[in-house]
Amino acid sequence: MICHMDMDAFFASVEQMDDPALVGKCVIIGGISDRGVVAAASYEARQYGVRSAMPVYLAKKQCPGGVFLVPRRQRYKQISEMVMDVLDTFSPVVEQVSIDEAYLDLSGCEGLFGSHGRIGAEIKQKILREVGLNSSVGIAPLKFLAKIASDMDKPDGLRVVLPEEVPDFINALPVSKVPGVGPVTGKTLEKMGIRFLGDAGKYRAKDLAARLGRFGYRLHELSVGIDHSPVVPVRPVKSISSEETLASDTMDMAVLEGLLLKHAEDVGRQARKKEVLAKTVFIKLKDRDFQQITRQAPLPEPTQSTEMIYRAGQELLAACRLQKPVRLAGLGVSDLLMRQTPVQAALFEETGTAMKKWEKVDNAVDAIADRFGPDAVRKARLCDPRKDPGTKKNLQ
């Protein structure tokens, strides 16, 4: 049996927990700028049609009385770690799939905690008791069914699908609930007469694949109760990135370079905390018409140095021929290696020496930031004298 735990309106719930005055109000996370997008919304706000990924300006129209807040990602990460610590007390096999959800393999846990329903209830109660937030839990023999079950009675839900209940559950499950079935696939299935997952089992796998591609084989397996997906306790980090929507569109390269430097600091700090080295740097730009531009390039040597990551991103930006003003800029790294992984030495000695020097600077800055806060030390280029009166004086 596999358990899927999903926190209820996580970001918004954290804000309501930290500020009781927000309880019962329409809390919308995503910032106050009309150019942003909604990252999360409380259940009160969802009653007005506010949803994740909705533009903030539209959310304001839908919910004019909403409380709009800037995301506090460090706080959410802190609470997430507390939740995962709770889950670790129930099973040695926990797979965190996002900041607010995880799978647990409950094999053998019955002897310690009792029935699966009791285990689910205990998980929810312990999270509420030790963290202060509600969660929803789904338990089933198959991984994809556990995820679906956790969403069925939200918020504060608990649904257990026993092995003998799986066939009836699948036959009555709307196919739109199946992970991977989006609007386009849904229309194709509807034309085929497939409204429930069980209906797909009436087709041969190769016939489904002829209409849906490789997903057709996957859908056929799910329709007959087959899901070999295991709970994987360690999910390797594939990439690290940071991006930001600008307050106003711009083609000013100096402004865009400053943003890349800011993102490079964030990405580099995350890489050092995760103890990974990056082999590739990429940038992401989105113009005023929402057309996306991406560029990537390999690094001379695997690194976690903020400066080396920034320089690579800066070169990628310089190579872009911007035709329209940019509304979003981001930077990231991929092809990650664990710090302990042996790597090829730099071809040119000066490259390796420079990287080591910058990594020493990064480690010192990280130590100061951990003790005094992320804004205790900042690169001069990222300081704005208009917002920080002491900056100009200090620079002089």
C-alpha cells in the first residue's frame, strides 16, 4: 500500500498560520504586481475562481477583496522540512515530489501503526499537531491511485482504496482525473467513448497507442490496475533555476544582466547547499508577447560558483538578439553532479584557479548569510541607492 500526502493550500495556509488575522480571508500568494501569476490561493479565494498560474491582474478582478502577498519561499521551505520530518517517522521509504507533497511506501507499517485508515489519520494528526497545518492523504495499492485518492476529499481529506476495491474504483473514475490526461487527450478519449478509466480497458493497448502515442500503453495498464511505479526515496536534482517577472518590460542589457546576477546568486547558493556541481548553464527570457527564448551552454568545468555561473549566463544573454522588450528573465543550471563525483580537471590552470577562488568567496558569503540573513552581504551592483540610503555613502 502506498500513501500520498498533499498539504492543503500550502503557501496560503502557512501565511494564515503565521498571521491569524488572515484566517478565513481570501489569501492569494503571487505578489501585488499585476504582472505576476498566482502561486497559491486559500480555499476562500478559490470560491471566487482564483487558481494557481492565473495572472494576478485577473485574480484581482475575480476576487477584489483578496489579500495579495509576496511569496516567502524560505519560510515555506522551512515548514516543508518539518512536514517531511514527520513523514520519516512513519516509513523509511519517503519520496518527496514537491515542496508540499510526498509518497510513502507503507509496506510492513501495519504492524507498527495498525490499519491503513489509522495510519492515514495518524499522519494527518501528527502533521497538524507538530506543524500546525492540515493535509490530505490518499492510500491505495497503486501509486497513481494514491495521488488521485488524496485529492478526492480535500481539504483535510482521507481516502483509502483497499486492494479489493480497485476494480470498482477504476471503473467509476473519470478519465480526466488520471495524471497525464489533459484537455487535448481528454477530447480524443471522449471521441473514442472513453469517459471513465475502466472504459480504456475495453481497447487493446496498441489501439490506444495508435491514437495517443506511448501514453496509450500507459493508460491501458492503469485501466486494468497495473502501475509498476515505485516509491523512490531519493530523487536526484536534475536542475536548479530562478526566474522573475519584471515590473516593466525592458531591452536594457544592463538591467537584464543585473537580474541574471541576482538569479546566479540564488542558483549558486542552492547548488552549494545541495552539494552539487553544474555542467551546463541556461537562461530563459520571455518577451512582452509571451514568446519564450532559451539558450544553454556547457561550462568549462563543473562548478557551483556564483561568479562562474553568472559569467556563462552573461555570455548567453549577450548572444541573444532581442527583438522585443523582455517581461521575464531567468537563469539556471543542469547536468548536475554530486560534489564528491570525480571530474575532469580544467584544461587551463587559470580557469580552475579562478573558480576555486570564487568558491572561497561564495562559502564565506554563505556563512554570513546563514548567520545574519540573506541581505547581510550583497554585491554592490545589486544595491539600489534609491532604496537603501546608506548604500551610496558606503560605496563612497
